[in-house]
Amino acid sequence: MNEQLIELFESYLQQELALEAAKDFENRLQTDVTFKSDFELYKSIQDSLIYRFNAQEKNLRDTLRKIQAKTSNTKEPKVFSLNNFRKIAVAASVVLLVALSVYRFNSKPSFNDFAQYDDLSLVVRGDDDTQKKMLEKYFNDKQFAKTLPLFEDLLRDNPNDNKLLLYKALALVETNNTDSAFLIFDKLIVGKNKLYKSNALWYKSLAYLKVKNYDACKETLSKISSDSDYSVEAKKLLSSL
């Protein structure tokens, strides 16, 4: 976040932008994920600092009035101007934002920031398949190593089951068997099922993120279509790499 961007945020919050500029600003908030994130961060820090300084200003004003009332019974207590508190608040927010921007620039997002899975659900009503129930329990309890032999058994009879393939790949990623996971992801990506292709692209990019292959991660993210359920998250991750 550069100085020009901070000045733009401040101008918008102070309602100093022209009508067209304000409209452009608000449109950008709707379309630019990084811009919106930076603005919300700036606003939250500034609000917090100004709230604290306002509270300190009131306390200091009250204290000064009491001191002056005690030392002078004939003169009206002089109220000190403390507008500099607000200036200090804004300046402090700028310094803090610069520090946060430097930190964010030098840090990378992590796999755990984005890796979230829907619960594995295989058993339908009336189905008493003990193996599937056990697989569901192990996966949903994040006991991923225990799921792998069960996936192997079930896929032996249903080698093209997209759900089993996807969740097996996720378990492989979680157990640091990413090379094997990539083979499954690639199979799903070239398949005909659009939903599983989208899932596979997203989780393949996260697998690259886990092994810190950021170039491959970005390349895979760029292949996620705009109508994918992961489009917003993909843009967010891509902008932070």
C-alpha cells in the first residue's frame, strides 16, 4: 500500500472526492479484491485509533478543566485545543499501514489459510456400508492417513468415481504425498465433469502452495474460470502471491 493509495482512502473518508471520483472509488471496491481489502484495513485501523484518541482527548480536557478550576476562581477555565490528537491518529494509522504492507509484501499466504473441505458424505439412507462409514469418519475427523487404504479399496471397484478420487487426492495432500495427489488432480482436470475440474484446479493450486511452488500455484489459479465457485478465493490468493 503506497502513499498515494493512503491519500485516496483518506480523501474518500473525508468526502473530499468529486462525485465521479467517488463513484469510481466505490466501483473499484466492488471489483478489486485487493483494493477493498486494503481500504477495509485502513478504515478499521483509523477508526480504532481515532476512537482511542478521542477518549484520551475527553479525559485530558476534563483533567485540564479541573486543574484550572482549582487554580483560578475568577477566570473562566481555558479550554485547550487538542485537534492535533486527530492528526496524530491519522499519522499513526499511516505508519502502521506502511509497516503492515511491508510485512505482507515479505510474507506469503499459507496452505492452511485457504484449505477448507466439505465433509465427505458417501453413505445414503438405507446404506449400511461399514467401510464407507469408517472412511467418512476418518476423513471428517482429519485422520487422513487412515483414509488412504480405505480409498484404495473402494476405488478398486469404482476407479472412475470422481468424488472418491477428489477426496483421496485431498488426503494425499494432507499427508504430504503431493506428487500422487497431482496425478489424480490432473485426471479430474481433463475429465468431462466441469464441477470436479473446478475443484481439482483449486485444490491443485493449494497443493502447490503447500510445497511453496508459487509459480505453479499462480499458473494453476489463472486457469480457474470466472464462473467457478472458487473464482473469488482464487483471485484473492493470486493477488497475495
